[in-house]
Amino acid sequence: MTEKESWSTAELVRLTGVSSRTLRHYDHVGLLVPAGAAPGGQRRYERPQLRRLQHVLLLRQLGLGLADIAAVLDGSDDEVEALRRHHDRLLADADRLLRLADTVAKSIEEREGGDRMSADEMFAAFRNDPYAAEARERWPEQYAATRERTADWGPEQVAAMHAEKDTVHRTLARLMTAGEPVDAPAVQSAVAAHHAWVGRFWTPGREAYIGLGRMYVDDPRFTATIDAYAAGLSPYLAEAMAVYAGAHLE
């Protein structure tokens, strides 16, 4: 049987699990441009685009953001070196998760009557967090503000912050699924709640808030968390944040 030579957006969504909104975002940023369009205007993708999308998804699984992926695919970065760097990052993440798992196992053992953990053992897995180090390096002022504002938070306040974030993301996922445009009043109201939630940690101005939205799309760690609510929610939220920032922030 001869394999087909082109695929529609709907067919590509079914084939890859990537949402049509994400495909449009990839086209918008120049990461994956369709081969052309059918007479009715429907976008078509051919085998070179499938190979490129496969590479995009592979690199996202390896931890690359969209800007880094574009650099690798367009030849301005060495692919092997990029893969090695991100392989190192994955190994560091795996080590961090193993240390956290070990801490949880020891905590369970203690609570079931086993050996008591020392104070050092209780918190060893939380020291030298690579994400904290990255945040401190990339956004020193925001990192310092967040540390100051959250220094006295107890478990109840942390849980409340997670619940607030969950509510915002569920609301946005519902609105996106219903087909609401990013500038719709209901969407912008939800984004206002999101901005207020971020404000619990630090106060983002216009450019910072837009940049945060871009990071939601570019950083696969954020994308995975947000898109767990609904596929394609991260670019939808980023677009909505840009609209909100342009209208309400300085």
C-alpha cells in the first residue's frame, strides 16, 4: 500500500496528539510551517514537515525550549552538543527525583515506626535545587522577591496557592475548550485572576508578564504542567496574557 503524501491539520492532530492550536503557534513562530494549503484553504503537511515535527517533539522531550529547538533545527547550534547538554540536565533531574523519592520512602518508614530521620536527612533532598539555582540566575530580583514573600508561608498557605492556581487553569481550560477567543471578557477575567496569583509571589509589569507567558510555551517543564489541564492550553494562556498585559499593565 502506498503511503499518503500529505496530511491535513486534523489528520496531523490525530497522528501526533499535538493540538491544532499548538500547530498554529508553531507556524506563527516559524518552527513548523505547513507545506501549503488545499484549495479550500486547509493547511497541508508533507513528509518533510512530519520529520521536522518528530524532531521538535523529540527535542521537547529532551528538555529544549522552542527557541533552542529552532536554533538546533535551523543549524545555528550544534545538534549533538545541544543533546548532550540536555542529556546532562535530564540526568540531573533524574538524580533530584531519586533523592526526593528516597526522602519520601524514609518518611513513610519513620511514620510506620521505623528508624527516625535526622534533621539533615529530612531536608537534604531540598538543598541545591537546580530549578531554584536557575531561577536565581535568570531572574535575581523576582527570585529575591518571591523568597521574601513566601518565607513565612506554612503548609496551609502553600496548599491555598496551589488550589488557586488549579482553579485558574481549570477555568481557562474550560473556556479554551468552549472556543472562547483569548480577548473574550471571561478569558481576560480568568487571566486577571492568574496575574493576581502570580502577584502573590512577585509583581510582574507588562514585559515581564508577557515574558512569563512565553516561558510557559518555551519551557517544556511549564508546558507539560499547564497542558495537563488541556492540550494547547499553554500557548492559549500565553496569548491571553499578552492581551491582558497590553491592556492593563505598564
